[in-house]
Amino acid sequence: MIPSPFDSPEQLKQAFTSGLQPLIGNPGLGSYILVHANACFDSGVYRVLKGDLAQRFDQLAAYCRDTLGEGRELAGAEDDQLVFLKLMAVGFDGVHATEFRRAGAWELQFNHVRAFRPSRMSREPVLGISREFDPDGFNFNKPYLRKEVFWAGELLGNEVELLYNKFPFAPMHGLLVPHRRNRLPQLLTSPYHEYVWTLVEALGERLPGWGIAYNSYGAYASVNHLHFQCYLRTAPLPIESGEWQHNGGEKAYPLPCEVFTSAAEAWAHIGALHEAEISYNLIYRPGRLYCLSRKRQGSYQQAPWTHGFAWYELAGGITTFSRSDFETLDARAIEQEMGKLRI
């Protein structure tokens, strides 16, 4: 059975947006940051919530100034403290809304607020294709993350939680965490691959533009706790264009892209990547999987205009954090950066 929030794009959008409003007044800095970032990504949400956000921003800024002025520690997670202090430095009106443009075949976005995001493990050089789950590291079992859960329940026979992405770069951007309490590391297994394949097909019938992505360990996954990223787009990702050879076109993609229309064939390929300890990014679409094997994070010198290429970047969507980079970046520079990831 498909729960009601997933019955139609309209219902998902309504549920997603209505869940943000109550978070503004929650104690602590984390909930505010989540709502502000999601509002900056969606102009419709921002118009509705701007007044409440501005008022809450002033309250939290006063709390930070008073607390630090008295030499006391701020409450909450250190990541949230640092992000909010960055927001204070810029000022409420200095945080820009997300903007988009095209550069050749590629989709660029200026995502100002995502520049403040903590890197966690995504900037660490890594070895191998996985590591053990660390209960003391950042993971989705942290009590303060319970308030960031958008929806939880049984979805096609599995217990899942859908969290808001705190720093979104895709429409209706969520983090899908299956069996959270099992403390699984970020290592895809055949049953979860089959599950996500089935889930994308089932929800794709009701939600046109629905997709699920996966960053393996070493491919800019920022949390070592099994999770997937879901989104709902009105336009296909650049990697889905018919011009590319992997989709039957004539143009070569900047790095090898394997496309599978069978879950079993896809898993045979993914399993081989695991055996060879090769990192990869996946984009699941109904009846279709894009798989891009690549160099691991930290093993190559990335350009200063990027914080690293994960699934969205390898799918042709480039996130920039300064307006100058957003305005000047061209297709050649993007393709050269993608080429660095070739194994």
C-alpha cells in the first residue's frame, strides 16, 4: 500500500511544505536552519514563511549574542552553531535564494545557503568501499534529528523514515533511511537495491519526475548510515538527455555511464564494483538505473569552485556557492572537472 503523501505530486508538495512551518518555532538552531535552507530553495515556500523566518532569526541571533557575550556555551549540535553563526555574519537579507541557469548541456545552480553546510565525512580521503557504522559519529539516530523527520512508516513492506534534507539542492529533496535502528553503514546490499528499484517504479506511477539517488562510501556520501536521496523534478536531469551515447545518442558523456533496465543486471555490476573497491554514484528512475563509477573523494585535486562531485553533479547538475562562479562557469570547465573522475 502507498501512503497518502505519495499519492500525487500535489499531496507530496502540500505535506512537505506544511511540515516546515511548525519547525520554525522549535527550540534550538537546527530546525531553523533546515526551514531557512528549504525556503531559500523554493520561492513559493519562502513567500509563505519569510515573515516567521525573519522574526525567528532575530530571536535566535539575540540568543547567540547574549549567550556568547556572557561567556556561556550555545545549546545544541556544534554543526548547527557554526552554520547559524555564519548566517548571522551574512545577515537574514544577505542570504540569497537559489538560482538556476544552463551552461551547454549542464544545469547550474547558485545555492548560497548550502555553502554554509558542514562537510562531515564528505571531504575526508577514504580507503575501500565501506567502513563500520560508528555510533559516536554523525548518524540518523541522533535524538535531535527526530524533529527533522518528514514522514515515517511502512513503505512497500519496509520500515523507512524520510527526513528533510537540511541543505537541499533538488526539489522535494529528502533523505530516505530504511530500518534506521539497525545501524547499517553506507554500503548498498542486494535487498536494498531491489527495494529501491521497486520503490522508484511504484512511486513513479503516481509521482512523475520521482527519482532516488545514492552516493557510495568514497563518492561524497556525507553520512556513514545507510540512506538514499529522493527528489521530485519537473524536468529530467541532464544525464537523462537523449543526446548521450548511454541513452542511444551520438554524444559521449564526460565520464563512463552504465545504464541498466534490469535490477539483476544492475546488481551484478554494482557487486563487481564492490569487489574491486570502486566508489560510484547511482540515479534510480522508473525501470532505469544510471551508474557512474569514479575516483574516490580526496584522490584527485578538485577545482576551487566545487565542494566535490556527488550524484547530482555526475548527473549534470552543478552546485555553485558564489554568484561569480555561478555567472562565469562554462561547459568546458564542468566537463574538465567531470573528466578528473575517470578511473
